Amino acid sequence: MVLDLFKNRVREYLKPLVLLVSGKGIKPNYVTFLSLVLAFFSAYFFYRSYLVVGAFFMSISGILDVFDGLLARLNDLDTDFGDFLDHTIDRTADSVILVGLIFSPVTSRLWGFLSLIGVLLTGYVGTQAEAIGFNRIYGGLFSRSDIFSIIFLAALLSSLFNGKIFGIFLMDWGLIILALGSNFTAVQRAFLVWKKF
């Protein structure tokens, strides 16, 4: 949850734009699907080793994920279906982006797969808590904002420095941090649920 303060700042910056497009017929679900389209662009460029371009599309996809929620709340379109769709698209986008990184020639598939497992488990445990009658859990070491930020930073640094640190490329260091942190977060959330019984 380290970068949630940054996410709140992004919300504040987006509010004027949300107010501008509000009432123009733009549905939050359209924005949600657009974020998924951009996630596919991101995955493609990561796969082709254009890390900065991939990170750019990933960032815009993440910003749209914040935007659609603001738009829904402002126009009183915040529905259970919208929430379901948003979380489904989020997990799909996360998976698509990480698959692009997994099959990129500049990354380790092992750490990529471990990152994918951790990211999916983190989201699953948080929502499964709600499915069995508890409040949805967002706590833990990493949030989705942290996950995107780690990938973005690793991609940017990798484009500036192509060498290795302790025999490992910077993009792989990013995936190592992501794999360890996301799986740890999944365990944290599972422990929080276990304590409620």
C-alpha cells in the first residue's frame, strides 16, 4: 500500500477531467474496456522488448482504471455489475501485461510466472474474503498501484542502464521484487481473513 497516497493524488488531478466529460455519454464501462485494450498494447510492446513504450501504455491503462471509478461515482453509476466488471478487467489486464513480460526476451520466465501467481493471488484473496461474508481486503504490502509502479520503474531504469547488478538485469530485479512482494501480500491477506474466523 506504499503508493496509495500517489493514487489519491492522481484522483485529485483527474477530477477536473472527469467533471469535463461527465454527462457527455461516456459510460464508465467503456473506459474500463479501453483500459484493457491499452493493457494489450502494453503487453505487446513488453513482449517486443520496447520497455518504455510498454510502461507508457500500462500507466495509461492504470490511470483509466482510476478514471472509470471516479466517473461512475460522479454520475451515480456505481453498480455491483460495474464493480464486478472492473475487478475482472483489472485481473485480466494484470495477467496480459505480465504474460507480455514473461515472454519478452529480456526477462526471466521464472520470476515472471512467480509474479503472475502472486498478483493474481493478491487480488483473489482480497475479493474472496468478501465472497464468504467479510469486508473486501485491500491491505498488505503491495497494492495494484505498487505493482504497476514497480514494473514502470524497472522498465524505465532498464532502458537507461542495460547492465547487470549481481548478474541480474534490472527488469528481472523488478520482477523479483514483484514476485516476492505480491506473494507476501497474498499471504498477509489470507492471514487477515484467517484471523476473522
